[in-house]
Amino acid sequence: MNSFSHCKMAHCFFAPVVAVLLWLTSSSAVHAQRPLERANVREALPTSTFFIFQSSNVQAATKAIATSRFGQRLSDEPWLSLSKQHQEKNIASLLNTLPWMGIEWRELETVEAKGYFVGFLDSKQKPHVVFLMQLGPNAATHPFVSAWKKAFTQNRTLKETSLDETLQISIAESKKPGVSSAVLAIGPEWTAISSSPIAIQEWVTSNAKNALPQNSLYDRSLSKSTSESSVQYWLQPWQLLTNYTEVSEPKIFGTLEKLGLEQVTECGGEIQFLETPSPSWNVTTEVQWAQPPQDALAVLSLMEGPSIPLPAIMQGTTEETKFDNFSMLYLDNKPWFQGVNFLADLSIDESTPGGFADILDSLLTDPEGPKIDVRKEVIYKLGNPMILGGSTIPDRKKEGQYQRQLLTAFPFPDTTEMRKILQRMFEGDEEVTHEDIGDFQVWHTVHNESLFISLSESETQTITAAAVDKTHVYLATDTIWLKKLIETANQNTPGSVPEKTDAEPISIKQYFDLTSWLHRSWLRVPERTPDRKDYESTDLAALVLTNTLVPQMAASELPPWDKAKDLFGSIEVVGRKTATGVSLSITWK
């Protein structure tokens, strides 16, 4: 009886222990799930992930893009012909997504499921992208998968393997040089497609677990969707730039690194494809950067204020005086000017910091100088908002080229005092001329040369003229252009009151007419040839156009600007500062 009792007790004791052990074993198995087996694949993305685009319904999002103005323009000439050229030459671009996405993007209209487009680094720190679709256990018979296999057997050899019952991998290996390989991996929950077979096999066979923190910008950006056609996104801007420019575009990367853009840590938000009140893409985004911003990024030391009309000098209507861009910013003067100091030092001599400060100090301490404390008498008295705008007009010195003329406007509390300061600054300088033009007093160099210092060591643009009216101080990059603007201003009434007294405060407001502003960059798109691999300009817009839209294209193959420009439309931006950066609403029409 005692023996029985002991056995019974042992059974009663060990039974729950065994049950717990079995549960733990089962639980461990769940945690060891591979990426394509998980219901939430985001939990298993590589920790090296640097961007994610998410759609709750890939079909709806794809159709929304295709029927948007941008999608329709992209389907028309001259882009249709360029797309065929890219396909024939296997050039990776927005016009030919097959080499870098492993798919033709319009084929996604058959995918009525959740999807992700993800960028990550492999074990060798090389960037790759993968497209993920939640097609479930019957993915092998899905129309998209069938179409993919059919398409990828034309110029490739398809090798299919099953690692086990839950994971099938198909690799399309190229039969001839210049044709990219691709991979299709099918799991119980998710199907992955990419042009990087080795990296994808490495990931889908792992027990990867994403270590990004919960309740972060990453989590907030991807946790909700406004509509089934909208796209949510999160990315690390500096990591993205590093991955795609450090090796291929060292000059651009070096410039961005000097500017301190590594301080911009992440951004995330949503893209909506709207039909009303007018067809547009609306992008909401939160951008975060290190606080407080240092070096050049200190120029983004933001404040808040009302949106106001542009000064009369920026309201021209002729081809040469009409502004195709403007940026209105409310700034905290002292830290902002630290950023200006940093940029000016780069322009003067990047190897010797403090050069710009020495110039400012000399205006006060030089026995023969004007005895002006520029910081106290000018900089720290500048009002808000600062408005920077300009026009893209024919270059008077280079036939067939275009230049961007810039005008910066600062409100000033006592413009009479500012006129006296400028008069003292340039008094006795034979290279500087002073003129009264209507309500404006203007100081400019005789030969349209630099009035202060060059804005950039590698470009020709400099501040050649300064002007003062009853409300603002202006700095311009071209004297002839400034005088034409003044003629317009003398005929207009300047705006000085808020547009709406009940409007939300802003920190940033911008507008770009890309059909004009990009003209200069389009003419500077470089040819990519074996003997010319380095990009030799700091025109970032031209670099983006080159790498995304017309890579490896000779100048003779590019469509003329009058046929290309309608693709780009216009962009409006409104933003407010946050504790960690800025929150933006961007409308692309």
C-alpha cells in the first residue's frame, strides 16, 4: 500500500512536470520558427533592416499607384520607350524593376494580400531587397507565382528545391551574362521574391528575430493603415545613403558626411493616393534627428509661427521673375547661425575650422574696418520667418545651360538701422556699388562677383547683392535678376500678415514646381560609361534622377526636357517641429 502510495505520489508529481517540459519544448519550437512561417513576418526581419514599405492590400496599392497621375505619366511616352530599352539592356531602374525587385511591379495587381518591401544587409554587410506577400499555404498555385515562374524560365534555368515540408525555394539562374538571377521562397504564411538568391536563402532558413524596440517610430509607423490602398513606411536615411552611395558615389557621400547627416536617425509615416480634392500623393512623415542638432544640421534649429504671404519681391509672374520654389522657416537664430558658421567654414577652407568666424571678428576688430559686430547688430536681430526662394532660368554665361538663382529674405525690426549698417560695411569699397531703386536700397559688386563669400567651393553660385526695403533684408545670387525682381516688387503690395489667424502654426513651408526646378539637374544628368564611373557634381537631384530613372543612359538617349518635365509635377510641404525633429505633410501633384 505504501509502495502504491509512493508510486501514485510520484506519478502525481512528475505528470505536471512532464507536461511543463513538453509545453516548454513546444514553446521553444514556436519561438524557433523561421521567417516565412510566422504570422507576423516583421518579427523575423533581419536586425540589419534599414527600410520597410508595408501594404495591407498589395493589389489595392498597386492599382492606386498605376492610376495616379504619376503612374499614368510613367505609362506614356517618352517613358514607355525608355522602359523597353531598360528591359532589353537589363538596366535596373524605376522603369524596369525586374533586375532589383525580382518582379515587374505592375504584376502585383494580382496579389490581394498583405505585403512588405524590405531593404536589409546580409552577413557580409551588402544591401539587398526582398518583396514579401502573405499568400498562405496555397501560394504555389497563386496566379502571381505561376506567372513569375513562367517569366523566369525564358532567359534563366529554374532550380526548385524543398528544404522540408514547409519551405520551397526556386532559383532562376541566368543563362547569359547581363541577365540577373532571382529567387522565390514559399513558406506556410509568406512568399518572398528577390534578385538576391544567396542573401534570401540565408535569411529564410534562419531563426531571425527583429530587435527593433516596441512603441518606437518604427512600431508607430507600421501599426495602422488609413486605407487598404495606402502604404506605410519606415527607414533609416543615413543607413540607406551609406549603403547606396559610399562606394558608388564617394564624392556625394563625402559631402553628406561632412554635413553631419548621420544625425538623422529615422523617419516613418504613410503614403496615401488621393483623388480628391485633386489627384495627388499625400505623404505624412515624422523625421527624427539627434538633439540638439550639431554642425551643419544646426541650421534646422526650428521654432513655430504663422504662415504668411511671400514678400512682394517674390511674387513675380514673368518667366524670369516667377519663383519655382520657396522655403519658409521659423528658426532659433543662435543655434541656426552655428550651423551657418559650419557651412561657411566648409566653403572657405574645410581643413581650417573657424575661418568664417575670423572674417566676422575682423569686421569689428580691424582698425581700418567698419567696426560692426555682425552677430549682435545683425544676425541675432534677424526676424522670422526666413524665406529662401528662387527661379531656374537660362544661364547668361553658358548657352544651353540653366542656373538656379536664389533670394533669401529676413524680416528685420529696424530696416533703417540695417541700411546704415550696410552703408558702413561697404563704405569706401570701390568694388561695391550702392543704388536706390524705388523702396529698395541695393548694394552689389561691380562685376556681379561675390559680395561676401562663395556659397560653395565647387559651384559658381555666390551672394552678389544685398537689398533692404521697409520690412526685410535680402541676399541674392545675381544682381541683374535681383533688379528685375525689385521692378516687380515696386508694382506689388507686400504681404505682411498671416494668411489665416486661426491656422495651425508652422515651422516649415515649402513649394517646388519640379517641372521648372529640375530643368537644370536634367541637363546635368551624367553619362555612365566604363571610363566615367564617378559622378563629378554635387547636384544631388541629378544624382537621384541618374540612379533611379535614367541610369546608364547616354545624353543622346535622354528625352528633351519639354517632353520629360510633366512626369515630375509639384511638391508642397508643411511641417511643425517636434521634440525629436519635425513632423511633415507632403503633397505631390
